[in-house]
Amino acid sequence: MHIRIINPNTTASMTEKIGEAARRVAGAGTRVTATNPRSGPVSIESHFDEAVSAVGVLEEIRAGEEEGADAYVIACFGDPGLFAARELTRAPVIGIAEAAFHMATLVSTRFSVVTTLARTGIIAEHLLATYGFAHHCRRVRAAEIPVLDLEDDGDAAFRRIVAECRRAKEEDGIGAIVLGCGGMADLTGAIRDAVGLPIVEGVTAAVKLAESLASLGLQTSKHGDLAFPRPKRFTGQFEHFGSRGA
Ligand code: 2AL
């Protein structure tokens, strides 16, 4: 099977890192490709960044449909464009936040999220509520690192994440930690060793869930709200979206 991983930000080094983390856990019969939109923010750390990036995600889904991808992973912790992406394809589309939340509840009754900047915490909180996981999450914490510091100053970022994870372990009454950024995908093992808790990382969780869905023959339902969008005209720079539909 072919899993197409979409890093919604435009930082190529992060896309590469995400692809490598995914390939490390993918099964022998799984081909992983990692892409990012041509246009958009270099990192996603606000509602504005997220809204702009969602259009790029949808462009990448359309490109994946040309290639016949079997499943998609949206590799940003805000899951930008997730439900819209599901409308564009029969293949499963999995967001890394939802994948991590699901997996965390299978290994612990309560978890905390450790994300990048405190201002992005509200995005995770909204998703926890939307997906029905709020009851399982004790706290959304931030290591106070800008996303691109994960690329540019990895050692310092790692230390701050581990320190926050240790505080979560001591203070939150939790059994597991969810890492709150796609750019942390390469750090999972080292954080687990340093903290001594199950560390659930969304990119790898999403790859294994995508493989599970594919092996069960489960695709995105086209009955109801996730049906292909009704054909209609789009104008201006989005004119090309108008040719799609049922
Ligand atoms: C993210 C993420 O996963 N990638 C990105 O650019 N921003 N989310 C986050 N909370 O830092």
C-alpha cells in the first residue's frame, strides 16, 4: 500500500524527517511518500497559519488522488483540513492529533499533551473536545519552543520537551504523554527513555492506523457528510477546485 504523508507546513527538512519516522514503523509492504504544499506557512503555530495551510493540504490530497494513494496522513498537530480532505477521497485520511489521542487511550486512562507554543494549546483543546477525548486528557502543556526550533536548535528543544514531560509525569496524574507537533516525530524514543512513560507520537500512530484500516478494507464513508463535494463553480485562484465533485 502507498501512504502519502502530507506535512502541512512548507519546511522541506521537516517533511523529510516526518517521512523517515514514518518509514521506520511502516510494514514491509507499505510505501511511504512525504510531501508538503508548495505554498503556505513555514510552520503552523496559530489559527491563521492553520487556515492558510488547510488549502495546501487539499491541493496535496488532489495530487495524491492522481497517484492513487491508498491512505493519507495529515502531519500537523492541528489536523488542518482533515474533514475537507476526507470529502475529496475514498482513501482513509488520518490526522496525527486524532491518531495520537486514539492510541494514547489504548495504553493509559489519562494522558497529557506536550506541544510547542502555549498559544497553540487551544488548537489541541478544540480538537480534544471535537473528537470526544477531552475527558481522557488531563492537561495540554507547552515546552514554549517555536516549531522551527525543532529544526534549527534540536538539542535545546529536546531538553525543554523532556523537562515539560517530566513535569507532566509528576503533576498531572497521567499514564502517557502525547507529543503535540509533527516536528517531534524523530524524538519519540529518546523522550520515552528520558521520561519513563509511554510517549505517543502522531505521525507513527497515524501510519499504523492507516495500515490497519487498509488491511481491514475500511475506507472513508461516502454516505453523508463525507461524500464528495457537490460539483459547483469556484472562482478566482480556486477555479481549479470547481472541476471536482461527485
Ligand atoms: C504544528 C505541527 O505539528 N507542525 C507545525 O508546523 N505546527 N503544531 C504545533 N502545535 O506545533
